[in-house]
Amino acid sequence: MTVEHVVSVSGGKDSTATYCLAVERSRPFRAVAADTGNEHPATYEAVNRLHERTGGPKVEWVKADFSRQIGGKRVFIEKNWEAHGVPADLVRRALSVLQPTGNPFLDLCLWKGRFPSRKAQFCTEELKIKPIDQGITRPLLADGATVISWQGVRAAESEARKYLPKFQRIGGQHSDLPGRLYAYRPLLRIVSVDEVFAIARRHGVDANPLYGWGLKRVGCFPCINCSKAELALVDGHFPEQIERLEAWEAIISEACKMGHATFFNLVNDPVMQAEWLQLDRDGRAIERFSLEQFGIRRMVEWAKTDRGGRQYSLFSREASTVCNQWGACE
Ligand code: SF4
């Protein structure tokens, strides 16, 4: 029976250390990364160069494609929206933007008509878990292999990860998986971040330069769960990323029945919350909503203030999300 080792890589410190530990095993393995379309160029470079110093395999990229879902949504809108009372102007505008762009994150939001949020975090599943599953894991299982999926997860990161086993059988009897898929989490008991960076250093691998800018996590840039401080850092050092999200908000707003969609779903700034309540006083807030008032640009302005409120971080999320189990989003 063939046993295939597959290391999931994201360009972050934990998955880089996991890749290096797989190299130290001196046995063949595959490494895979999911291109979300919402990464910083430094992260693509970190992933693409991982094999150079370590002598490990080149990382294979997988990428979600939502062309079929967007096509289906077009048909649905043409048939149903006007019949459901959506103004003809909104229908026309939605159809005009509903074309696949080839950027997975943007296309996912076009299909869903919204950005993901902490409570509806479909991004991890659609952009990372499924493409790796469908592009790498399932074909290996279909060929009869046993697959060991290496995941860069540490118990010290969160309550949810604290209870994960180091080695875990996935699927089996009540699943469509054949019971030959296992998760392996070699970093699970490592507490110190320094120790994680040290594993990469002994292979001559530098940390993703984004850590040097003060970011605690890399991956989507920014992540929908990023902290207030991280958002201010992104704007301070990489304003073009905020411009990109501003443009995306305008596009997704056109594809959305409500006529607006914001990258951050939570309004944590007390001043913005007060404005929202003011808008909502007669229950018609949605109609008066504007991106200028609640969009990414306004969130960035708040992030630069010392006013209260904060974005929820990945570390405060509940147990059992795919992200916590698989470490797909560092
Ligand atoms: S890093 Fe954040 S935005 Fe990206 S897929 Fe994970 S949770 Fe979603």
C-alpha cells in the first residue's frame, strides 16, 4: 500500500516549520498551497522559494474556480430577481459584474453576493480546504493511497486547537472518505513561536518578511478576522492592498441584492455603531447604508484611532471550525 505525505503550506511560520520537519524526515513528500487571490506578493514568494534552501519539493499550487457557480447565479438572477421585487436597475448592475475574474477570493464573493465573515467563514472551506481536497487529497485516495496530511497547528494557539490530537484518522465509516486519510500535527506541543522560527532557520529559510512589518499572521492580506492593529499596519505599509479591497467592495456591492457589501462585516468602532443605530431608527438602515460610511476606508480610519472596539481575531473563534482543525488559516 502506498503512503503519501502531503504538507499544507501557507507562507506562514507554522506551515513553513512543518515543511522543514518533513524535509528532515528524508523521505519523499508533496507540499501544497492554496492560492486565495488575496495574498501579499511576499507570501507567494516565500512559498515559491521554500524548496530552494531546504532541498524539499517545490510547492504545488491549487486554486478554486467559481466560473460554474457564477454562471448559475446569472441564470438565477435573470429568472428570479425582478419577480422577487428587486429593482430592474439592481438586476442590470448585478448582471454586468457577474463574470468570473480568475481571482478566487473575488469570484467567491461575486458568487455569494457578499464577503465572508467571522460567523459565515466560507472562505476557508471554499478557498483552501476544498481545492486541496479536490486537487490533491481525493485523487491520491482514489488511487488507493493512504494519505498523511501534515498540518502546522500548535495547541498553544487557541482553546480550540488545545484538544486536537497529534495524529488523527479523518473520515471512515460515516463519511465519503475511505478511512485512509490521517491528519498529522508535528508542531502540536510546541509552545514558543521562537522555537517555530528556529526550525525554519536551521534550514536557512528566512521568515516571511511580513512578520518583520509587525504582522502576527500572514495568509490572506488582510484576513477578514484581522485585528484593529493589523489593519492599521496594512494601511500604513501597503496602502495598495486597501485600495484593492475598496475596489472589491464596489464590485461586490453591484452583485448584491442589498446594493452594498463591506469587507468587514462587524462595525466595532463605537462612533460607527452610533451612526448605524441612528440610521436604523426607523428600521430602514439597509436602504441608507453607504460604503463611505461603513466600508473598508472608514474601518481603516477607525483602526488608526485609539477609540475602543476591535475586530475579532482568529484566536477567539469557537472550537471545531475547519480552520482550527486543519490550520488552513494561520
Ligand atoms: S486567512 Fe482569513 S480571509 Fe483568508 S481564508 Fe482564512 S479566514 Fe478567510
